[in-house]
Amino acid sequence: MRHDVPSTVARSDDKAVRTYKKTLESAEETYGDGERAHRTAYASLKHTHEKVGDHWEPKERPGPSDPQAALGTPASRDRPRETAQGVDANASKGHLDEVARKVGVESPEAMARDDLVRAIEKANARATARARRRR
């Protein structure tokens, strides 16, 4: 079940894997096998999960994770913005502080919200790179 999904999804809980796979199957029927189908699957996953280190964890509340995700299609395609790379940028500051501590960001409570989101993104990228090298 996990061999045919991206490695960060494969390291996640069963619900994350099912969400990604079901959405991907549906998107492939609609858009064909390609980048758009995979972007759709990640968009769906980001509504229920957030990236924490090298895997995805269920979010406190479902919903878009950043302003780009909130746009939906076709607006997100026509007016692309930066994404938060799976970080739930719409979560509370307290939750972001907690996630930051999990991924090794020092003194997150002293950081501004946008800086905190970027620090978590970088820590997640490092954790994913380490996990991929271990394979």
C-alpha cells in the first residue's frame, strides 16, 4: 500500500496514505497521469494533514493550510502564490510553537509567525532529506 506513494506520505499514518491514494486515483481519472493529478492529491492531503519533519500528521482542524490552498482551482493555478510546503500556516501560534519544538527549531516562542512557518519549512526539508538518505 505504501510503495506507490511519495516517501513522506509512506512514513505517515494510514489515513494520510488513503487520502493521498484515493485523491490521486480520482484525479488521474479526471486529469490523466501527471503533475496535475499529484498536485491535486497533495492539496487534498494538506487539508487534513500537516507536514511535521519527514512525515504528515493529522491537523487539529481540517481546512486549507495556507492562502494558496484556500484559493482552490482554477484560481490557484491562475494566480500562484508561495505555499507553506505542508506547514499548517493557519494554525494557532501555540500549535506552530509546538510543531517547531518537535522539529528542532530553537526558541520558537520568540519568533514572529511568518518566520516560524519558514523555520518549520526548513526543518521539515532537512528531516525529509535525512530520511531519504537513510533509504
